[in-house]
Amino acid sequence: MTDTIDEEDIPGTEVTETLRRAIGERYLTYALSTIMHRALPDARDGLKPVHRRILYAMRELKLASNGGFRKSAKISGDVMGNYHPHGDAAIYDAMARLAQDFNVRYPLVDGQGNFGNIDGDNPAAARYTEARMTPVAEALLQGLNENAVDFRENYDGTLTEPVVLPATFPNLLANGSSGIAVGMATNIPPHNISELCDACLHMIKTPDVREDTLLNYVPGPDFPTGGVIVEPRESIAQAYRTGRGSFRLRCKWEIEDLGRGQWQVVVTEIPYQVQKSKLIEKIAELIQTKKIPILADIRDESADDVRVILEPRSKNVDPEVLMNMMFRNSDLEVRFSLNMNVLIDGVTPKVCSMKEVLRAFLDFRREVLIRRSTHRMEKIDHRLEVLEGFIIAFLNLDRVIDIIRYDDAPKQALMAEDWGIDHVRATTERDYVSPLPAKGEGELSEVQAEAILNMRLRSLRRLEELELIRERDALMEERAGLEDLLASEDLQWGRIAEQLKEARLQFGKNYEGGARRTVFAEAGEIEDVPLEAMIDKEPITVVCSQMGWIRAMSGHIDLTRELKFKDGDGPRFIFHAETTDRLLVFGTNGRFYTVSAANLPGGRGMGEPLRLIVDLPNEVEIVDILIHNPENKLLVASSAGDGFVVPEKDVIAQTRNGKQVLNVKDDARAMICHPVSGDHVAVVSENGKFLVFPVAELPEMGRGKGVRLQKYNMARGRQGTLELDGGLADITTFNWADGLSWEMGGGKTRTEPDMSEWLGKRAGVGKKPPYGFPRNHKFT
């Protein structure tokens, strides 16, 4: 490929360009089109092209707020065919959103039919629903037929459409906007119109107002679904000052007393853009997985309003603790991001502060005012010209009738006639003086002659002449006022202030839904609540069978009591615990798994396989189950005779996969997990060698293979290879001053007070066990 050829205009010459340039130019064109005509809103009217075209098409269909409805399919079809050549589904989706009062703070479309709901259900098909404009939409279009804004050709050049809507209030901030363009995005929350108008009025009085002062008028967003903003004022001010930031938004909730100490939480408002059905589904999942043990149930009792019931597990639960857990683990608290990236002049994207956005709106309103005033003056001048002709005709009525009656070309005759000042007779206390440039002494213009010829006979009454003079005087007075307005910037800002006050009065507190919905509150940081604080402490008996089926029986039962198990199964672990305990499960793969005692299945049945509660592989056996004590230390060892000491607080697993602590390989497996309860270690091998050494000789580690506990001699195997003569059989810890005790069977225990004979260095071979030590080489 080569660079662009200079002879590109020569017929028959093939023009080529580099791939980099070709892709760059085309992608830049696409990016600009997406930014300007699709994703980013205009700061002047707060609308994207698709929304602007929808409202303009509804205006052309005369769908006023006090008129009839039309099918949504008709509206979206007109928008697609006349102004927006994209998919009708996308147009209808955009129109449906403008009608959703839970998505748009001030809906621009009045929908009749199913337009979706806060649960996230989609609107009905366009052929089933009907729509018309709302008063808010009409306020955006006000003055459109008075040359308030520029028009441009539509996509095929057959019609025209407005470049921007006049917008009598700052719709960008009132309804907010969101969109993703190429390399940039925007996300603006909705605000209250009354507060925005107050801020604009203050900016008119004080053009150099400080950014933070605007917070006195606009304290923060006002979401259509209400809620509670718990963001600090300093953070809100920083967000509005820079155009970037975020707001913490919580649900609105209250405590409902059920009597006899029972209560429940009622959520009446949920955060903005949170689908209620998905919110309830996620909370139900939290209940099922017991991530919030103090929450017992959730119910949706919503009708037209929002009413979500949170039922605590016990009346002793602290409501604040419950809600703090809900805020941390569910969408009852969300963070709404602010990115005020807009087309500040309809062309240039810019991240603006609130002051810049309001200033852009006010400057635009002044431009609209000047254009509408100029247009009105042109209309007045035209009407005054016609009225001048009418008055001349009334003052010379007989001559006008003769010309119309007998002349073959009355229009030219009227224009050629000299209606000199002598023909004018005074009909009022003052003589008539034309405000228009002279056309020649006593001559009529073509416009005046045409108007006289089109005048009805019934208008020749004496009363009509007086009405014309009265209308002329009123228009002259209005024209003088418009001249003063266009000549004075102070008068212009005064008129804009009046218009803003009218918008505030129309869409303020007395307007349906005009009062502020979102409130503000202070909220400290959500503290981590320990599991024990969320669970009622109750005694249980943990039972785990040989096949790994585990259950929790209520109360501390007799540990020797006979229990039922599946055929071929029997008891293996049984001990007393509390519902607030956490259990440590140690597997032969050297991993620790953590199980909450409160999450164990009840004791009425056979329980559930422990492998389903944690991700315990099928080939891995359970070595031991312990009640977690963060103050304890554990001695872990493998069948190969390696081990170390690990603090219990370091073996807690945060996931179902557990936490690897003791590394094992080849044929070795984790074999011992024993709480350290003394100052010496006693270890015995499978070949009957007994060794005692201080616990201090064992390293304290978080993970690893460990160190050699006892040395095993090599012996020649059947195939002639050298193999270890035995391996680790058992290990325990004891206090040297108390001696070592072990069980001998039959409920008897033997104690050896002096273990000096077997004391040695770690990793030694050891000696023959003490007299009376069990032949199975086990301490218990």
C-alpha cells in the first residue's frame, strides 16, 4: 500500500491509501457520529436526538397533554419514517422509558397501557399501548413555532426537524441522562425542577456565584424512586464542582410493630434503577445460603406502592445491625456514579460542573428569548402594515368601494390611488401615524391592497373600525416593549427570571410528583459484624458419621446415647457445641475447611454429606473436626512424619474450597491435627518407637511441609528395594510436670510421671514405648 496519489483527479487513476489512515478516518467519523448523534445529551435541552425526535413527532401528530392518545406503533413509525432511520424497537424502547415514572423523574410521555414496571418487566408491544405528551414535554417544546431554535433537514431532505428544543427549564439535570459513546460515557442523576429554578434565579442575580453556594439551592439528586442519600455534603460538593463523583443511595425503611415484642422491617422505597424482582431474588439467595443468619424471610407485599417485608430470625435481633448487613450484602444500598459529560454547545463534549451546565442553559434561554422577541416583532410589523391599510380603507370607504366595484384591476388600482393625507379624517383624539417606513405619499403596499380585497363585508361596521384602532395601539405598545427588551440585557434577564418562576410554579410542589422525594441522612461506616453477633447462641450436638454425613441436634445430648445412621454407617465424631461456633474440618489433603455450626442441617434426619457443604474431594478423608478457638494453636503432621505448629486463626477458610495448610505429596497424607496443650511432644511410630521432645523445637508456620518429627529406619522390601520401616502412628502434647497419660481400654487411664527416659532431640529414632502403652500405638 502507498500514500495517497496526487493525481487522484485524473480519470482512470486508482487512488490508494494506507490502512492506518483509512481506518483512522472512518473510525473517527463513526466516533463523532456516536458522540454527537446518539450517546451524549445536549446541555441546552438535556435530550438525545432520538428523544428530541420522538417529542417533535408527537407534536406534529398534535398529541397534546389534554388531547387524545394515539397508538405507540403510529408514533414510533412516524419517528422512524420521518426523522430517525433506525429500528422501531429501539425507538419504542426510548419512548417507553420516557413514560416510566420509576425511571424518569418528570415523565415526558403520558402512557396508556402496560409500559413496564419497577420489577423489570418489559412494556407491552407497541400495537397495544397508546401515548401522548405530558405538560412537561409541552414546556420543552414551547416557542418552537416562533423561530426559537434552528431547524435542519431530516435524513432524506424531505422534512425539517429542530436542532434543539427551546426548553423552559433545565431538563438535563431535571431528568438526568445516561449513555456510552466511543471512549467516553455520561451518567447524570435526576434533580428537582423547583430547586433547579431557584439555583438559576440565584445565578441570574449573582453571575459569579461560587460552586458550593449552589448546594444551598440544589442539595443533591432527587430520584424518582425516592430513597435516602447518605453521602457527606463535602463529597456531594466535590462531585458537582468537578462533574465526577458518586452518591451513596439507600432504601427507605421503617420498623413495623407486630405486638408481643415481634417486629418486621418494611422497605417502602428502593434505590434508583434497582429492579425489585432481582433485589428480592438476591436477598432470598442470601437467606438460603445463610450469609445473613439473622434474616429469616423476605416477602413482597407491593401493590401500586413498594412494600417489601424483611422478617428477622428473632425478636432479639438489633434492627440497625440487620439493615447494616443488608446494606453491605444487597442492593438496598447502591452507589450512583456521576459523570456530567455533555455536549455543552451541541457539538463539543465536555465534563462540566453544575454551574457550567446551568450557565449553558441560561445562555441558551437568553438566545431563545431574543429570537422569539425578534420573531414577534416581525409578526407585529406585518400586522401593523395590514392594519394601516385597513384604517386607510375605513377612512376612505366610499372610494375603496367604487374601485372594487367598477375597476377591472382593483388591486393595482388600490395601489396606484393616491390616498393623500387630505383623504384621512381623524376618527380618534389623535391622528394616525404609521410606524412603518413610508412607501410613498398616500400609497398602499401590495400586502395592504391584498388584505383590503380579502376583507369581509361584515367587517365594514363602525365597531370594527374602532377595534382596528384599538388593536393597532396595543401592538404599537407591545412593539415598543419588545424594542426596549432587545436593547437591554437587564430586561432580558428579568424576563428569563419571570419564565423560570412560571416553570417553578407549574412544576413545583403543587405539580403531581413535584415535591422532593429523595431525602438526606447521615450514615457512619458500616462495621463488620462478627458471625457470633448475628446468631442466637443455642446449645447443639454435632454428629458426623463415618461416611461423612453431618447434622446438628438441638441441645447437649448424652454423647453415649445411641443414634440412628444409614445402613452400613456409624458414628465417628460427636461433640457438644454452640450455634455461634465455627467448625474446622481437616482433610487428608492438608486443607482446612470452615463450616458455621448455625448452617448445619437439623438433627431430625440423617443430615447432609459434608462434601456438599464444603468442596471436599471424593478421594479425601476427614482427619478431624474441631471447634474453632482463635487463641489456640494446632499441631499438624503427615503420615511421612513431617509437621509443624500453626495458629488456629490462620487456618480459617473464606471459601468452600478451604485453605491449604499442610503440604503433602506422593503417598503421604495429612494424618494428625491436635491442639497444642502442653510444652512437650510425644510421638510414636508404626514400628513401636517412642520419642519425646520439647514443643519449642517445632517451627510455627502458616503453610508448608513442616520439619521431620521422628526418624524412620530403612528396611529392604519384598522386591529388594529400600523402604521406610513404618511411619507416623500417633502424636500428642502434654505438660512435662504432669507426665504423660494414655487410655488403656475399659475406661482405665495410665499415667507415666517421668518421661526422662524417652526425652531426646526432634527427628530422633526413639525408644521402646513405656510399660502398658497400647499395642495399636495410639494415645486414645
